[in-house]
Amino acid sequence: MKKTLMIATVAATAAMSAQFASAARDYISIVGSSTVYPFATVVAERFGRSSGFTTPKIESTGSGGGMKIFCQGVGLQHPDVTNASRRMKSSEFELCKKNGVKDIVEVQIGYDGLAVANSVKGADMDLSLRDLYLALAKDVPNPNGSEELVPNPYKTWKQVNPALPDVEIEVVGPPPTSGTRDSFNELGIEGGCKTYSWLKALKGSDKSRYKAVCRSIREDGHYIEAGENDNLIVQKLEANPNALGVFGYSFLEENTAIVKPVKIAGVEPGMETVSSGEYPMSRSMYFYVKKAHVGVVPGIKEYVNEFTNERAWGTSGYLVDKGLIPSADNERRQWAAQAKGMKTMTGKEFH
């Protein structure tokens, strides 16, 4: 029995060594969220200048796309880190385990508000979560008041709510592979769906049906997918003052000369309203590290330490200047300790 176990262990170690010997790599490979990308890039550039290690290579693939790439396996042909503008899903955790990515370190880096914005030339708007749901959901409650769903009939914002402008509904946003899209579906569309008590009740009786109803976006041209490039959304808003766009608050802050925020339930996204939760569409941001790559790819632990240092993500850190909304002091301490100790996920995070 012991001999069999020893042979299996040696074989596993040899297979792991073969994976890492397949290619030489002296830089950290990072994929994932377009929202986290600007923060990770700043950290990577500073890290490359000051640490003596090679500057990490970062690709903006979207949160979902990054998770798929990250979870493909262990070895130098696979990335070391993935960024995400929402928490890893249980299905992604299971995919990672299935492919041998069993030791994953999770780090929450701070908060971001999910902004809805329009051109500075456009009308000032204040939308409720119900307005968002009725404007953009695939199926909505019958306008006659009956408790049944019908294909979304609304063409203009005024049809959704008489207090809104009489202009065509046109919202430019990210595709399904984006964590921003996941967050928008959950915080915006589902948030409005739950304002109907009979739809909210579905969550307890038929969870899969509830998700299908409350997180599906219409596909008839009123919601326009713009890929993972937030700059493209801003360009479309500049060209059409009647259109709205969806992206992270940090990106809104970088483009205030071109776009302005739409209020959600009377609240604008901002440092204080997002961190306090007053703004209805606030979310956490993360990155995930393959522990098996630590000590093999040079600089991973040092990069993580730089990201979780107070000079980077603290209340006066350089990432705040880029739009990061810091976590509370005690949260930062806990996540920093977890990152420093390379504490891995157990799966209980999803319960």
C-alpha cells in the first residue's frame, strides 16, 4: 500500500515537473477583467521598475474569459493570475479542480461601482432598478398588470417610465464573458426584477427559472454588446448623446470630460456611496493566484505583496488615484494576511 502510494506521488511530481519544464518563463502571466486591468497594470509597472523582476504581462480577456483560461491547467503554458470584477463562481472552482488547479489563493482588492453613464451632452437621468429591468430584460411583466411575462415591448424610456425622456432605449455594454456584465445582470437587472413580489418569490420555488427570468438581457437591438473594450463604449456615447453605457466607476472617473453618471435610485456612484453600499450597484473586485506556480515563476509572491501593500491599495495608496475604492481597514488587513500566507480556497466560500 505504502509502495503504491509512493509510486503515485513520484509519478504526480514527475508530471508536474514536466509541465513546468515545458517552457521557460521569467515573467508573471496575468489574464482577466477589463475593470481590474488598469489597477493591475499600474501595480505591474511599479513592480517591474522597483523589484528587479520582469514586468508582468497582462491581458484583458474579461472575467469569465480569464477564468476559463486560468482554469485550463497547471504549468508555464497557463497563466499564473486571473483578475475578476466579481467573485469566482462555484462552477469555475470545480472546473479548475477538474483540470488540476487545486490550490487557488483568492484576494479581494477593493470595490468598484457599476456605472451607467451617458454623454455630457445628453439629458440628466435618474433611473430606478425597476426602470433598468423593464428597459433591458428579455421578458418583463405584462404592461396590463397581470402576473405573466411577455417579450419586452418597450422601445423608449418614456414607455418604461413617463418621467423619463422620450428617446429610444439604447444601452451599450459588455458581453457575457465580462464580469461587469455578470454584475450588471445581478445588481441591475435582477435588482429591478425583485421589486415585483411575485417574481421575487420564484427564487424560493424555482431558482433556475428565477435566474432565467431575472438575469436575461433582451437581444432585439436595444442592448448593444461592445466587447471588452470600455473605450469603445465611451466612443459610442460621444457619438450618440441619447445612448447609455455600462462600465466600472473607475473608468467613468477617467472620462469625466466625455461622459457623466446616471443616478440610480437618486444616488450617483462615488467613493463614499460605493464603499458604504448606498449606491445600489456596488461590487467587489478580486484576483486569483495559482499557488503551484509560486516559487516556480519568479516574482509572484512579491507581486502579490506589492498589490496588497498599503502604499498601493490603502486609503492614500496610488491605486486610489486610478479610481480604486479601498476596502475597510479591517478587511484589507485580513486579505493582506491571507495573501501573504498564500492561504488557499476550500470551496466553503460558495456556501
